[in-house]
Amino acid sequence: MDLSWLSVADANTRWVLTGASLLGLSSGVLGSFALLRRRSLMGDALAHAALPGVCIAFLLTGTKNLGLFLVGAAVAGLLGTMAISAITRYSKIKEDSALGLVLTVFFGIGIMLLTVIQRMPGGNQSGLDKFLFGQAAALVGSDVQLMTAIAAGLCLAVFLLFKEFKLLAFDPGFGAGLGLPMGILDLLLNLLILLAVVIGLQSVGVVLMAAMLITPAVAARYWTDRLATMTVLAGLFGAASGALGTLLSQLGPRMPTGPLIVLAATMVFLVSLFFAPRRGLVARLVRFLRLKRQVARETALRAVYELAEGAGDPGAAIGLEELRRRRGITGGGALEALARAGALSPAAPGAWRLTAAGLAEAHRLVREQRLWEVFLMHEGELGGAAVDRDGALVPAALRADLERLLRLHGLEPALSPRSATHTARGEGA
Amino acid sequence: MAEYPLEVRDLTVAYHRKPVVQSVNLTLPEGQLVGVVGPNGAGKSTMLKAILGLVPAAAGEVRVFGRPYAAQRSLVGYVPQRGSVDWDFPTDALDVVLMGRYGRLGWFRRPGAKDRELAMECLRQVGMADFANRQISQLSGGQQQRVFLARALAQDARLYFMDEPFAGVDAATEKAIVSLLGALKERGKTVVVVHHDLQTVKEYFDWLVLLNMRLIAFGPTEEVFTAENLQKAYGGRLTQFGAGAAAVLAAAKEA
């Protein structure tokens, strides 16, 4: 295999890689806002609508110049967005149907024009069909300079209008209430998305360009809960996908770059989906299993405690059969795990009793649980203070009140760790 | 001449030619807690949104402190319904509250340490200071509502509009909202609240706007909250509420 293209000294490769990274960067950054504004499909419509624009630009000028193509694509995309908003405003057609309608009609016109162009005499038109699936190798220095300028402009605009776009994506109604021109900002955001789509057309192609808006942004969302971080990450993911896809496409002759760039982005997404901390599937599964185990153990320990409490003896032997019948606890797994942890000790085959450590822990758990119950009974009277419902602990500010209520309700756990030592002493005497 | 916080003249909203809010005329006094009540679908939220220019009004004029609303936006705070946004948005509680400052910051400027401090103070006032850095999807419904209230506080407005702040919240949040309303009133703010629970109307509000597409009555609560007016707004429907409604009617008769 000829690996000479990997040499970064090769000017052409350098241009191509730079161009692909820039397109990934801008579509990732703008994609974050498109995604959160629920405009992901808008990118798809814009990209498909751009094709007739590119063809008409060529038909009018007879030259293949990226700058002209971009103007054509931008104008066609703009017409497409206007068509979509006109359809949704003046008919009963919903936005998704309007998107589908505009996308297919514009794309159909584009394909038709492309066929016309292919049949024209002369050889100048070859390569125009590369706009379908992208050919990064066709990028030349001046193209990349143009892309750099646009990408820099896009990033600067997002940087300057970050808080306005955040508000637009999160709560446009509130933004309008603040007096910010949300309609104009929405239009501007659409325009920026259009530009991000347009500079990617050459490398990714109209068919798959929408994926570059959506995939890096979705992947980035897995890693962070902050919009600023998400935007930067999506840009980086996009840029990396662009570069990686372009490199992969050079492994074989005449490979379209679009699908490979999109596949690279998909790889980033899959890694994020599975392995991102907290939101990733693996992390969630681990967390779920851990929680399940913990809940099973605490439930079992509380059950043993409350049965012993009913018997009035902290050292009572509680059998599995009784636990199943009276507390619905099946399987001894949790009980055996508790025994291994030293909270229970076997009293007879299939029966356990609390150890001193187990009694202390069980007392704490039962008391905490009952404090919660009392809190919920009296939430109305106690309210006002912030209560963290996800937290495992009873709010500290209310503890004294709740403990008093607990006694009033007669719910104070009867077997306290101290009473156990009394009993033990009593037995010893 | 006294400047009223809110004057609404002949406000009409229509969807597909069907009028939803018909020729509403209102003048609200300053420093009062104003409840907007009426049956479901009576146009309470729509009227609010039309006042704020969020839905187009077919006719009418809104003046805030004597001048057209468009020129007075910075004096108006707004708490939308909680369900109106995506709570899985990548942001935390403090950041949402900071959005209340955006109107005063102006273009391109980012909130600074001072805005952050103020936003924290607003969170404190609704009892949410401990949750400042919590991702908003991890807050309970009531806590989300309080974050929205804190955001409106951060706007530092003189006239507030709240769209069903009590809907579906826990007791703690209800209490927090009530004490917040009291605090706002103490500072001389005027608060307009869309409300659905007739039983608490007398307790919470000084003034009432009774709406059923058209304005049924408005004025001090004790004058407006009468059995006669309620029957006018709710018609036979009120009796369907059963014992609760009977109690409300009885209470209204006493008033």
C-alpha cells in the first residue's frame, strides 16, 4: 500500500485535511444549537435544497468555483427555509411534512439539473456529481481559505451570541419577554446553520451532510451537562471525524469521503453512547446494578430488624420462610451477602439474626426510612425549606422536628443498639 | 396622573376567527397580588401571553406604567408554565436564573460575578441555594418551578406575570411561592398570577380578574369573589366540583 499521502508535507493532503476538519468543527458547533432548538432535520432539508443551487451556479457561470457554488447553495437553502416557513404558516401542513416536501422537491430538481449538466458537451462539468456524496480530495487551497474564513466567522458569531442562542434554544418565550428579538435571532441561527451545511457540501455531500450537524452534537451531549462544554466538544468531535474520514477515504482509490466522515462521526457517537461517564449505557448499567444490590440488602436488613422488633428481641432468629411470608423477601442472596458483610450471623440453617454491627446499621436504616415517612405525612406543615428528593438523607434542617414527630407517632424503632448491649449484659449476668 | 402598572384596553385574541379572549379592559393598581381565575379554556394563559406579545392580539392596547409595553419590557418579569421548556437542556439551576439578567446585560456581554451573586441571592429567596449547580433535569417539578421564579426575580422587574405557578407542585414549593408573593408585595411589586384553585383564591390574592373569554369581573377580591360572579364565570360547572365547590360558594356568600 502506498502510504506516501500520509506525509503531512504533501500540500494537497494538508489542504484536504484542514478543510475536512473545518467543516466538522463548524457543523459540530452549529449542530449543538440545531439539536437543542430541535432543528436537526432543518439541516437535512438545507443540504438537499442546496443541490439545485450548486447546479444553477454552474449552469450560469460554466465554471467550477467553490465560492460560486457556496453562493448558489446558500441562496437555494434560503429559498428552501422560506418555503418551509411559508408552508407551515399558510397551510395546515405541519413542519415535519413541510420539511420532507421541500427536501424532496429541491433534491429532485437538483438531480434533474445534474443529469442535464452531465449530458452537456465539453468536459468541464465532470466532478459536479461529487456533491452528492462528497470528495474532499477535490478541495484546493483557495477553497480551504474560503472555508477557513466562513468557519472562523461562524465560530465567532456563536461565541459572541452564545447567551442569546442559549436562550433561543432553551426558552424563546422568556427571551421574547426580555425584549430580545427572538425572531431575528432564530433567522440568524438558521442562516449560520445554512453556512455550516454549505461549507461541508464539497467534502461530505448533500445526502449525508445532516449527519454532521446531528451526530457530533448528540455524541457531545453524552459527556457533559454544560452547553459551553457541549458546543466545544461537538466542534472537536466534528473536526476529528472530518480528518479521520478523509484519511480513511485515501486508503482506496476514488472513495467518496462523505460516507467515511459520517462513519467516523458515528464511531465517536457509539463510543459516547456506551462509555461516557454518567450518561453512557455502561455507566448507567453499572449504576443500576449497584443500586439494585444496595436496595435488596437494605430491604432485607430492615425486614430482619422489623421482624425482630415485632418479637421484641434484637437477637431473635429470623427464618427465610418468615421473611418470605411476612415481608415478601425471596431468595437468600441478599441475606447471605449481609452475613458475609458481618451484619447478620446464621442462627440455624435458613435463619439469621442481627449482629451488633448489623443491629446498629439496621436501626439507622429503619429510623431514616420512618423519618421520611413522617416527613411525607407532614410535608405541608414543614414545607418552605428545600428538600432534595433524590437525596438519601432526611433534610438536616428538619431533623429535630421530625424526630419529635416520630416519637409522637410512636414510630421510634424499638430496638436501639444501646438496648441490645443492655440485653447482652442481662444475658451475661 | 397616576401611572398604573398595567392598563389593557380592548384586548382581543382570536385563533382561526374564533375569539379566545374578547375585548378585555383592565386597569391594575400597583403593589397588589392579582389572581386571574376562570374555567379551563377560558383564555387565562392566552390573555397573559397576548399582554406579553407572545401570541398575536387581534386588537387591543397594552400599557405598562403609562407607556406602551414594547418600551417597558425591562419592567416586566415573566414566569412561563413549567412544561414550556425542555428540562433535559444541558444547563444548571444557577445558569437558568442568570438568564433573567440577559435583558439587562445587552448584546455580546456575558454575566459576571455580580450577576452570579444576584442570581444566587434569588435562588436563596426561593429556598434553592443548595441546588445552584444541579443539572435541571435532576430537579423535582416543584424545584423546577422555583428555579423559574428565581429567574423572574433576577429580572428585577416591577410587574410580574406568572402562568400557573401552583400547578402540580409539592407542598413545600406552594409554601415557597406564597411567601415569595408576600415578599414581592412588600417591595411594592405588582404580581399577576394565573390560578386554577378557587379554594385558595381568597387567601392568596388581593385583587381578582375573573375571566371566561370575556372579562366577567375584576376588582378587590372581597368584591369580586361572590357566588353570583362565580356562577357567571363557571356556570353550572361549579356544582360538578362537588363538596369543594359548595364550600367555595359558601365562602363566597359569606364574603
